[in-house]
Amino acid sequence: MIKWVVIWLFAGMLFVPFRVFPAPCHGTKMPEKNKFFIGFETNNIFKRYLEGEYGKMRSLQHHFLLSYGLRDWVSIDLKVGTGLIKQRPVTSSEIDYPSFFSGGYGFRVKLYEKPGNRIRMVLGFQHVSVHPEKIHLEDQENAAILDDWQLSFLVSKDFARLTPYFGAKWSRLDYIHRIGEDRKRRMSDLTKSVGAIFGMDFSLNDKTYLNLETHFFDEESFSLGLLYKF
């Protein structure tokens, strides 16, 4: 009963006017109840278009990861590290914000798993917030925050050491820009909110695996992670 309540809550997010915005999905491998996955991840957003004259954004993030199994079918994902932002308006040069604090959180729910056919289906929610260093342009202090959110649905199949997965997501990336005391939030292009996901997990041994993931259509991004199972 609890499982179906959680599933409906996640599904309901798709229809609520909530600030749901892309971050890595972390695949379909999830820790069992009271078990941990720890590791490191690099996420590189090559291009994400913003609304209006704000043009497009890029970001590079490095995180320490921790996933904890609340149940065998639901996990919580946490991350902390550093990240930078590069934002290019339509009518001016790119603005580079040096790397500083970045962190995030998320949840994954296993909707289906059948060991016989080695197929899994996972619903997930992930959020990352990047807070780079402030910079000065024309004697004015500029500060920026990247808010990166997503809801995803993934399907995977195990093949010996390799687990490829694919899926779809609804995402949004916000650019919060402050010049002096003037603070504005700019959303990503809402016509590019639906994206595709392709990734794979490759087991190095029984405890360690690599995760590679790329996103299309809503953004152009790639992430690489190394995780260890406890």
C-alpha cells in the first residue's frame, strides 16, 4: 500500500504547477533496504537554451554521491561538490562564473523488476543547485544560481556486466541572476522541456560500477560516475 502511495505522489508531480526542472538520473541500480552506494560524478551540460534574450547556459559540476535504500524499491539520492556556470546572452559576450558550491537531492522508485527477464523500470526525481563565485562586470557585482530539476522514467535490461537503459524526462533549468540588488529568475525555454535519456552501468566487479549517461532534445549533456556498493 505504501509503495503505491509513493508512486502516485511521484506521478502527480507531472500534473501539478510545481517548479519541477535536468540532472543525472543515476540509472536503475538502487541500493537495497538499509544499504548504501557512494561515489563520484562529473556532469557536463554543454548547452541549455533559456527564455528570451538570456540565450543559453553551460555548466560543469563535480559531486560526491550517496544513495541510501529506504526500502528495496525506493532510495534517496544526495550529492555535494562544486560547480561553475557559463551564461551567454543573445546580444553580449559569455559570462563565466568560477566554480564554487553545488549540491542536490532526489528520489528513485522501482516500479517493476522481474529477475527472470532482468528488466527494471524506475521513476525518479532529481534536483541540483549550483552556486558559483560572484564576479564584477563594469564595477557591478554579478551573482548567479543554476536550479536544475527533472522527473524521469527509465527502463533497463541486464546483460552480464552491462546494464543499458533509456527513458524520457520532463525538465527545467532556471538561471537566477543578481546585479547589485536587482534579482531576476529566468526559466529555460519551455518548448524544450521534454528530453530523452540514454545511459549504461558497467560493473567493474561485484561492488564497483561505472555509470555513463547522456541527455538529448531538452539539453545536451553528459555525465560520468564511479560508484561503490556497501
